[in-house]
Amino acid sequence: MSSPLSHPLVRTFLSSVERRTAALPAAWREELLEDLREEIAAALADDLGEEAAGDAAEDAAGDGDSAIGEERVRQVLDWIGTPEEIAADALAEESGGIPPEPEDAGATWVTLGLAVLPVPLCLVPGVGIPLGLVAALGALVRLWRSAPWARREKRQATLFVLSPLATVPVLAVALSLAFDGISAPSFVGSLLIALTLPVVGAIRLARSAAQLREQAGA
């Protein structure tokens, strides 16, 4: 199973971002590229796992292929943004065009808590899904009103928060096929897997906000 970062489209994407952000300080540019690598790897890692589970029968017959499809890679890169958009946001932020500001750690954790709550709330009988949607809406409102993150980070975090709307049904179907029917364990399993992207997004936002607070206190 190859690394998602080894895909030609991903390498071309990262090279383009690196070239377009040449005017940034080296440390800042490398941090941006590392964030992008982590985000791409996290988004495509689930696809590798799903394909490995879904193609078990084909693998046994010798016809398995764990490579990620080009179309899926394009979808993930489109989610993240074009190299031009990423470079423009990074350069504008560096020049003061989009100045993020530190905020109280408590406010940040409330936002991040709401961002990861929708999936667990879906486990609450009867009212779980409505509660999850309310939590997701609250997270997005707070996210876009918060100062510590640049527009690119907010856009990516929005996709991460909303990703379970697409991943839960797909995962539920895949797991039900793998285990001969839809069951409570397969539904719970799909929720746990779908929680990966919101958690990854929350971790990245928490780290970014913490760095900003450290810089402001220095």
C-alpha cells in the first residue's frame, strides 16, 4: 500500500504550492507544506482503509489494488483549494492582509469541542441527529467569527466539520456489505471512522491557535 503523498497529483500540487510561496520565510513555507501534507494524508488514509476492506475478496483472487483513484485525489485537492488560492492566502497573511489574532484558550476549546461533537451526538437515541446538526452549525458560526485562523484554515475546517455528512453513509454501506447487513455495530463503526477528519481538523486548529497565543505572549 503506497503512501497517499506519493501520488503524482499530490506531488505536483505540493510542488506548485512551494513554488508559489517562495516569497514566504523558509520556516513559514515549510510549516504550510507540512500542514498540507498532514491534511492530504489524513483525508486519503480513510480511502486506503476502505479499499483494503472493500476489496478483500478481490485480493484473495489476486485482483486486488489498493491504489487511490485519481478522481478521489482530485476531489481531496479541490477541497483543500488550488495552489494559487493557498499561496495567495499565505502571502496575504504574511504581509498583514489577513491578520489572525489570538483569543482566549477557553473560547478556542469551545469552538473545537462543538466541531467534534456532532458525530458522538448521533449516538443519542431519538434526538441525536438534530443535536449533531445544531452542534455543527454552532461550530461553523463560532469558527468563522473567531480571530485566530486565516480564511484558508476556516475553509478547510468547515469541510472537516461537514465531512461526516458524506462519509457516514458511505462507511455504513461499506461496513454493512462487509458484515452481511446493516447493524448497530456497523453504524457505530462508521461513526467512529467518520470522526477522524473532524478530530484532525480540530487538532490542527488548536495547534495554530496555540502558536498564535505563544507569539503574542513572547
